[in-house]
Amino acid sequence: MTATDSDLVHSGFLRAGGATPDKIALIADDQVFTFADLTARAHRFAMHVEKHGARRVALCLPNSPAVIDTFFGTLMAGGCVCLFDPGWPVPLLKRLTIDHAPDIVVAPAEVLTQFSDVLTQDSLLSVRDVEAAAERDGPLVALESESLAETPFLLGFTSGSSGPPKGFIRPHRTWTESFRQSGAEFSTTSDGRVLAPGPLSHGLSLYAVIEALSGGATALIQSRFDPAAVLESIEKHDVTTLVLVPTMLDVVLEQASENVCNSVKQIITAGAKLSPALRQRTERVFPNAETIEYYGASELSFITVAKGMEDCPPDSVGRVFAGVQIEIRDEDGGPVKTGSVGTIWVNSDMLCTGYVGPTDGSGMRTDGAWATVGDYGHQDAEGYLFLDGREGSVITSAGYTVYPSAIEAVIQSHPAVADAAVLGLPHRRWGEVIAAAVVPKGGITLSETDLADHCRKTLEPYACPRQWVFTDNLVRTQSGKIDRAALAEHFKADDTQ
């Protein structure tokens, strides 16, 4: 049985190419492509994939139109995209190539020279090769490949923050369902102009761009993240939706200074919770925009959403996303009482089908139709979800279990704090000692005494940080998550506290 149009990730993109061929589809820095341009470029790459007989195509690309050509072209040929991060070291890229056996690797020429011992020459394509094929004249040959809703289209990878990246598989139906649910939550329309300046090797930006193009909207990308260019694009192209992680938003706001951007109607962010200070700055620079945070995971897709207009509790990650069910379970798998902390389990049609290749045993677990990645949380009486950490990040100090997010929320409530991160440091006597890295608001001097007093007003004594550092910014991964291992380097070893 062949899939219907709505079952395939690339179907909406092709429909837009037929219905609105002259509409601008993609703006990449100073390059502009119509839907007719973009669908033809993707078709030419699909012809190459089909001729090669490839089923799995690894993309190891910096941001460029070639990412879009190769992504949609692979899907049009019935293949599966294997999404590598070009920032990964070459030994890791080669290891993943051996583990996941792509038929073709597309990467910058200087990277491809490192792959000659793991793939044949005709399996290696440079960005220049892709661009040349996309711009080649000549007729487009009809494609014979067919896909089903259950056909894998994406082999993605976890961030690797807790070990080597783990590969997970997504069939088409998981993203077409995500398009349907996120379209409802974000009120997506074909009139939108969506700017996603982050790396397309990460889920947040890639999904935003593919969703926009699949819905017939205009997508904007940057070859590299540049806050000045973000603001210039917003003004020049009347951007309506801005999609980026909180760390990038922070830099854009700093660049904006006292300027105001009126065209933006939505700011969509994920990867980390917005601090109250960052949210306030966002509202000043983008006065007409609703700020929407969503909580999710690479393996699970959307889980909850916190919309600015829905009066969500500021330290919550919001209500359940459309099409999703969640349960908070105890260690025995039973439900917990309202307000009690447990493991967050998710059920939706947007879940990946599992890991492929080597894994370390951590990550996603399943129970029938339900799955978890080990995040801890609790729900209040109204159903709003609050995060309390992840397996491996919970702190045990002097026999007490402490959740970093709860302490971070208290520290961030201090009027002079812009951001904060909490972690546990090994301690000979107490098991772990609680440490906090704090970013003060600009021009304000903070002291450990001020913050310790502030924490003691709300937290139990055992939950108050014992070590403090002040920094201009928090160390984060490219996906916007706190890099707690890197932060730990800022603290001195001390077994006496």
C-alpha cells in the first residue's frame, strides 16, 4: 500500500512546489530560492540517490541550501537521512559511519578526505558536487521510488551530553503527525516567514525549516549564527516567527540593545527553560510577539508547551502538548500523587521507534505505547508540568535527594540574577555537595552571602548551595542545554565543606 500525500514528510513541500512555484521558499543569507527552484534542486539530488541505489545518505553539512536539497532529495528517492553534526571530531564521524553504514556521505571537501578508508570514492559527495548537480540544466527524470508512512526517513542522534551520540530512527508518520500537532499549537500558516538561525544539524532548527517548507511558508537560514544578521533579516524580510534556543535569543537581545522589532509575532524556543529575566528582555525587544517554550526530547518529540498568553506558571514547562499524554510514575511504575516527583512517561504518535547501532544502555525506555528518557518531574493540580532533573543529574547530598531545577528556580527569582545552573560535586563525606554557577544582571555586583540568604528563605538547609561561582555566561551545548561537566571545572575540589 502506497502512502497518501499526508503520510510523507516531503509531500507538503512538493505540493507547494506545484501550487505556488514562484513563491519564495528559502532565503539563505543573500540567496533566494522559489519553491520551483528548491523542488527542482531536490529532484536532481534524488535522481543521483536513485541512480546510486542508495538507501541511507549521511549529511555532515554546515548550514547552506545544500542541506535542504539533500534532505528532501533523499526522501524523494525513498531514502533515509543520517544526520551528522559537522562539529563532531573526525574520529567520531568515522566511527558513526562504520556503525551506521550510509551508502553516501555528503560533507565539505576537506572533511571527505578523511573518509577514504571507510567508503569508496563514488560514495563521497562534496557540497560543491551537490551545488553543481542542483544547478545542472536538463530534464528531470521521473522517480520510481515509493515510501510508506512507516518507512524510515531520519536517523538522528542524541546530543551526546551523557555519552556518545545514540542513533534513533523516525518513520515518516512521526513527523507528519508532528506537523499536524505543532501546526495547531503554533497556528502555522503558509503566509509565515520563519527564521531559524541555528545549526540545521540540530532538531530545533531543522524541524522548524522543514515544517515551514512543508506548509508552503518561507524559511530563512544563516550560514553561521550572527545576531546582527538575525536582526537585519527580521527587518528586511518582515520575519513573523523566530525559532532559536535561549542562549541564541540572549545574544540577539544583547545585540538589539534598545531597538524594537515589531514584525515578529512568535518566538519559539526549546532546549532549556527561559529565565524570568530573559523573558522580560524578550518582551521588550519583541513587543508584538508571543513567546512559546516547548519541552521535548529528540526521541519523544513534543511533550508540553508554555505559551505566553496562557498564563502558565513561570517555572513550569507548561501544559501537555496537543496529541500527547503524560504520566508521572514512581520507581515501581505506579502513578504518583499530584505534586510528587517521579519519572515522566509519554504516549503519542510522535515517538521515534527506538535506537539503532551501539548504545550504552541509557536513554529511552519503553513500556508498551509509553516511553521515557528518564526526566523527572511533577504536575500541579491544573496539570502544568515542572521539571526536576534527569536520571544521573539528581543530586544526593547527606542522604537527601535534591533536584537542580528547583534550586535554579529559586536562585533565578533573585532580582539581580540573569541565569543560574546547579550541579552536584563529589564530596568525600556528604556524597555530593551542591554548587551553583550564577550570571548576574549587567552592571550588578552579587555576593555569595546575598544569594545564600535568598535561598535560605525558600529552600531547606540541605538544598542550599555550598559553593558559588559568578560568570558572564553559562557553558551550554550547541542544542542549548547546560553542559554540567564543563561547568564543574569552574569549582574547586573541597572535601571539607
